[in-house]
Amino acid sequence: MRTQPLPRRRTWVATAFAALVATALLTGAPAAQAAENPTLDIDFDAVGTTHIGAQVDASMDLGPSVLESTLDVTNGHIVGGSLDIPQKTMSFDVFGIPARATVTMTQVGELTGAIVPTDQLGKSTLTSTVAYDIRLSDVEAKVFGVWWPLAVGSRCHTADPVSITASTPEGEFFTVNGGGRVTSSYTIGSFTGCTPLNFLDIPGFFPTFGSVPVNALVPGSDNTLDLQISNPRAGLA
């Protein structure tokens, strides 16, 4: 006799929630009481871009990376997490001169936020906030077809961490089982520990502007971020 096919397996997220409910039934107490602040560790793939405005006016890839999150299942809050941004080289122009720099973004504190249900069943929106110390190094300018190093200092970084709050765009949704897109506009403040970029150090090159402070190029409020979050899975934490 042919056996009937097994029901389709539920997603791991649904299974986890079911386990919480089962615990509550076995103990005769609500889930929130059965496990104080029950949480789920969820990892997502993350990839996207950021555009730096001000005098830089250039874009840089973000990722691929992994967004690690700890979700409080009683209220949908992200109570902890991280999004490591791989070190990248950003290409830009300084007064028409091609330049490039290594950008290192180091997370400061926890990633937090919330997944908020909408009036459409199974669809939510995501808001998350995370801060980074942004460091610049290995700055070079291309003159006479050659890349010349420009001393920027051994510890050229933002004086204060740059806070980025990213949210689901209007008209779009985020689901725990599928992910979604988040965007942000954010401000980069002043840098500290930086040496002015001295173009006069380039042999045979005599620009009219001489040296350029980093704080005359990078800080500003017209920066944007666009990130795609996908492939949810059980976190390793």
C-alpha cells in the first residue's frame, strides 16, 4: 500500500516558536513565564552599497556579510546583534584628481531594533540601529598615471561613532522567513588623528590647493545606505 507523503516541513522559525508554546503547555504557564525573555538567534546574509556625499561623492560596496541578531520573541525587539562590514577600498576624486582609500568600519556597541507587524498577515517592517567607528588609511592619488601615497596619519578615524538607522522602505516589507531591503540616510561627523592630504609631496606636481584636510572632504549629512537582507537561518550563538 502506498504511503501518503509526509506534510511539508515547517520552517525552523515556526518550529522554534512552536517549541516555546509546547514548553508553556508542559509547565502550565505562559511562554513568557516559562522562559524569561525567550529569544531566538537568527542570522541573515547582508549585501549592499553606501554612498558618501560631501566632497567625496562616491559609492562603496558593503559586504557580503552576515547580520547576526538576537530576537526577543515576546515583542519582536532585536536585543542584540552585529553586522561586520568587510574592509573595502573606496575610489573617489579630490578636486578632479583620482584618489582611493582603505575604509575600515568597526562596530561600536550592539545592533538593536525591532520587527514590527503590519496589517498584512505575515508581513512586517524592520528598523535597526548600529554604530561604527570609521577609519581611513592607505590614501593614494593618481598623478601622471601613477598611484602616489598620501600620508593620512596612523589613526585617522571619526571622532564619534557614526550611528546608522536603517528601515524598511515605504511600500516594502520584511519577513523573518525571507528578509527584505532596508535603507538609511545618515551623518558622518568630524575625523580626528588625521594628517592633511599633502599633494605637494608628489614629485613634480604643483597643485594650486596644496594640502587638503580630511574634514574638508568627508563629514556631512548626505550619506545613504541600501542593504538587502536575505537567507535567514538559525544563529550559531
